[in-house]
Amino acid sequence: MDGLIFTYFIIKYDKIYFMTKETRLVFEQIKKYAPVRASELAAKIGISNKNLYKHLRRLLDEQLIEKVGSTPKVYYSLKSSEKIVIDNTSFDDLLIEQNYVYVSPVGKIIRGMSGFSTWCKKNGYSVDKQKYLFVKKFQEINKLRKDGVISAKQKLTDVKDKQSIYLDSLYYGDFYTVDHFGKTKLGQLVYVGKSSQNKEVIREISGLIQQHLVNLISKYEITIVGFIPPTVDRKVQFLSYLKKGFSFELPELVINKTSSKVKVAQKTLRRLEDRIINAKETIAVNPNQKISGNVLLIDDAVGSGSTLNQTAGKIKNIAKSGIKVIGYSVVGSMRGFEVISEV
């Protein structure tokens, strides 16, 4: 968002376009008078031609408007008049409406401002104050995103003295928890999806993260995907069901988790060294697989990142030299690679 806090927005096909007050005014005037020329718009609004063209370029780039004709007779109109809404809800309320999920102590999922207000009331917080803090924190985190994901590669290099680094890059769909606000929207959905084996919630997660994966597959020219296997046996395995919602079709690596009489899940191990040992000795990658291209390795939640990283090492051990292994986790720890023990 170019470092600015945009308090005006419009919605087209359920996508939100944030903009300054002046850009939105230009859009509104085009909507009202289209087809209309730039000189006519500048005179109507009372701004310079130079300033006007800055807003026109923004609206053209977002494909919200189009220009017809040729110089000197160029006119501007809406790209499509269907399902465009100039929303007068406050920016803060809309952001929370789309990005907040509260799960009550009895397991009731309450979304948006209703959930946020419930959380504030439960903790004795002022809704207005917490709304301001939440939006501020959300915007700070949003600056870390590129193509919808958060790069966590630096977190791997922070622990390179304790383990060799095999992953070429690591990305999160979102953080698992943020400050005193607790779980993020994706964090809540992952927690509910795994703990209750809720297929509807898992399908929702698939929809939310699919574009992340599509972007990574394109960026790194991925030719094969792998999913980190679970330790705990469940009727509905989270990642196995999650991938059913993906529309892309790529061959899948055979990765298994070895079983023993006593199953030790990563989440129960507090020390990084123990997590590394657990991953090394319990993750099995079939050595007879042909891996000649870049790999996207997917997990549901990471703390230390050791499972993804050690699995990447095993993949590179049997693959054609020169391949890249990219790690992606639906959610990850915000503070380095501290343990996520709930999921």
C-alpha cells in the first residue's frame, strides 16, 4: 500500500481496492459522468492535470477504469459497471470483518466484528482502542507480505549454527498468533480444522491459500509437491484433505512418517535439537523417486521449521543436483521459530 494508510476503498467482484480520498473521488466522478475526458474531470474536481493523471494511472493499473478513443479525444469509463460498490463502512471495521475469527470456549466460531467485540468483552478491553491496535498491527504485518505470503528464510539462517540449511526458501501463509490478539484468522482455522477434523473449515483454508501456492509454483518453476506426513492418526488428516481443494495438478512425492510403539509428535518437543533429531529419524522419503525439478514442500504449522528443513535435506539427497526445495506452511511462528505446541 505504498506506506500509506488508505481509508477509502471500493469493492469489485468481492476484491477490495484501497485508495486515497482523492483517488476515490476521481473514480466516483468517472462513475457518475462516464464517458468523460481528463480535462473535464480536472475541472470538475478542481485538481491539476498532473495530479489527475496520477490517479487515472492507478485506476487503470487496477483495471477499475478503461480509456477509449485516441489523442486528443480520449475518454474514461468504468471497466465494468457490474458489482462495483463504493463502500461507506469504516476501513477498520471492514478489515476486521474480513480478517478476524474468534473461537469461543465452547467451540463456537464467531467471525468479523462480532467475534472481535466478543473477544474484547471477554477480556475487558475497549473495542475502539483494540480496533485501532489490531489494524495498526495488521498493516505492519502486511508490509512483510509479497505475493500474499511472508518470507521466513531469515528465520532459518538464524538457527544455521544448530542445523544445516537445506530449504532454499521458506514462506508462511500467515503467523499463527500475533501479540495479545492471539490466533490470526488462518491460525484459528488451522486449529479448528485439525482439532475438530472439520472438513468445511479445511476446505475454506484450501481456498484461502491456493493462490499462495499457485504463485510459488510459478515463481520457482515447481515440478513436484510434497506434504509433511502427520504423526497422530486421525480419521480426517488435515493436509490430505486440504490438498483435495487445490486445482493445480502436479506429481506428489512419497513421504512417510515412521511409526513406533511410542509416537512422539514434534509439538511435544521443546528443544530445537530434539526436533531436529525427531525429523531426521522419523521422516522417510522413498529413495526410488525421480526428482529432477524444483520441489514445493507443504506443512500446516511450523515452529522451529526443522521438519520441513530436514525433509528438504532428504529430498536433495536423492534428487538430481541443482534442484531447489521451497517450504510453505499455512501458519508459522512470529517470534523466530519458537514451538507451536497447540497444533
